[in-house]
Amino acid sequence: MQTGAAPKSVEETTLPVFDESLSDAEMDRMVDNATRASNFLKAVSHEGRLMILCHLVTGEKSVTELENLLSARQAAVSQQLSRLRLEGLVVPRREGKAIYYSLADDKPKRVLELVYELFCD
């Protein structure tokens, strides 16, 4: 929050308001969204996976490059990449014997920017 900026009121928030007017379908949709968000947050909550995503923000990397950047064994990097792939956060590309990974979409980058702002900046 910027200095001097007034906090958002409840009316200004982009978050949903839970009340009795929600239909069963709307509530089901919110539960589904919460489940997807929870799975995403669990995937990025591991420091190894978080570091992999940080490196992939700058572009595609091979498994070997990630091993070197993280100073980690191939088995450990592959295990974390497998979880990120399972959650749909990264996509692989094979070139000969090498496998390259990149971010699947913009969601991880947006979350990492916020995490960086909150914890690293």
C-alpha cells in the first residue's frame, strides 16, 4: 500500500462477498475455484519449486541448466518439475535427449512478482 493511500473499503474489493444471496451453483463454482487456487498455492509453496519457477520467469531452461542454477541433483529437480507439470504450471519440450521447461502461462509469473514485492524487494 502506498503511503497516504486510503485502504480499500469492502465495496471496492475485487474479492467475492459471501452472503445468503449466493445460489448453489455460484457457491459450487467458488468451491471449485478455491480448490484450484489451493492446489496452485501448494505447488508454489515448496522452496525448490518456487526457485524453479523464479528461474523459468526469465525463459525456457533445460533440466541440466536448472540443476546447475539450483545446485541440486537431477533426481530432485525432476521430482519438483514433475509436480509443477502435474499442476499445469510448466510445460516440457524435448529436443533430442534434452528436456526444456517453460512456464505454462502467466499465472506463476504474476504470483512471483507479488511474492518478490512482499518478501524480496
